[in-house]
Amino acid sequence: MKDEIIKSEAELGKVLKSRRNDLQITQKQLADFCDLSHNGISQIEMGEKSVRLSTLLKLGKMLGFKIVLKMED
């Protein structure tokens, strides 16, 4: 998985959905792991719902990514 610079909720949703599909994880499985509804995962993947940091950390654990904060020059 290459590094991604995410600049919008829509971009985040696309990256999460792509990674979930690569790992052959269903929305239901991901929702159960993150204590969300299936609909909640769908809304995140479509960029229609904001994601709390705690949820993003759970998503990262299940999908195998880490969050890095990089300060701009």
C-alpha cells in the first residue's frame, strides 16, 4: 500500500473502500469491528460522513494502515 495524502472526506472514503476490497473484507465485518452500522461504513466510503479519530484508528487496525501527521512547511 502506497502512502496517500488525503485532502477530503471523499478521498478518504475511496482509499478506505479500495483497501477493504483488496483485503476482501465486507462492510459488515468492518462495521462490526469498528462498532458502527453497515450504513455508517457505507456513508464513510461515499464521503458523506465525517470520521472520528477513534474510528479512524480502528479502521487502520483492521485495514492495516497507520495515520501520520506531517507538518507543512
